[in-house]
Amino acid sequence: MSFKLPDLPYAYDALQPYMSKETLEFHHDKHHNAYVETGNKLLEGSGLEGATLEEVVKQSHGKNAPLFNNAAQHYNHIHFWHWMKPNGGGAIPGALEKKIAEDLGGVEKFKTDFQDAGKGQFGSGWAWLALKGGKLEILKTPNGENPLIHGAVPLLGVDVWEHSYYIDYRNRRPDYLKAFIENLVNWEYVEKLYDEAK
């Protein structure tokens, strides 16, 4: 298989004012596209040409860092675009909300802890809501790492690389994280991933 840049599931200006058209143009068309193009070059001769993207991520980790970095970031971004939607945020679907209450101490505590994971990730990386061993957990990972390599299924991720927010928020990562969790999250997509992972 080869990597392919997906279209955004909404218009470039659809997430304003929380994420600008300019940010999405740079982030999708330049950054994500670079992971796709570089990843395709690195896939050639790697022995993983026939594997699924998830398998490329898992099998290249710790063995082929350049391929892993680009494949993982491609995987992360495919989902990242769907983890957001116009008029996002709001109520969390029932079964998922109940699970968050059970495993993470309630919706408000989850939102705080998720934002804290993003704030606390030094340098580039991601904050995650993931399912591992039947339980929800919040993780943070450096660079392109994601929960797949830690035996977990990513349900929600927020990109805290500076290119994800610097145009709109400059160095105010906490403001970006608050806007993401309150106004951008596509909870229906998170619920779909949760249902598939159960």
C-alpha cells in the first residue's frame, strides 16, 4: 500500500474562529502532505510495503525510526482531521460519557486531565484518550508516537506540535487546548472509534 493524503472532511475555513483557514492550509497541505510523501519514499524497500498503516506504525517502531515517524504522523493526522468538526465540543454521547465517568472520574475531570496532558508534553507531541485493556486512560506521547505502540487504541488525540496552533494562538498552548476540547471535538467520531475498539 502507499500513503495518500486524505481530503479534509470540511472546508478550510469551517473551524474558525478556533482554528483558522491559514492553519489548516499549512497543517494539512504542507505538514501532513510531507509525512505522506516522505513516508512513501521510506516505505519502498522497507519490507512493509504490503502492510496496513497500523501495521507499518507498529512494526517500524524501534526498528526504522524515519519510517515510523512519518507513518505514525500520517496515521495521527488522518484521525486528527476527523476528531474535529464545525460546532464541535458539547455533550459527549451517553455510553462514552458513562465510561469516562467510570474510568476517569467524570467529564470535567477528564477535560482538565486531557488538557493538562497536552500542556505537560514538553516540546512536540500529542495528548490522547485511549482504550487499553478495557479501560480508558489519558496519555501523552512525544513527537509522532501514539497509543498503538503502547498496546492501546487511540480514541481522541490532540496535536500539540507548534504548527498545529502557532498561527492562531502563538505560544498560548493552553488556550488552544481549551478551544479544542470545548469547541472542536467531534464526539460522534470518538464514539465510533470507541464502539469499534470495545
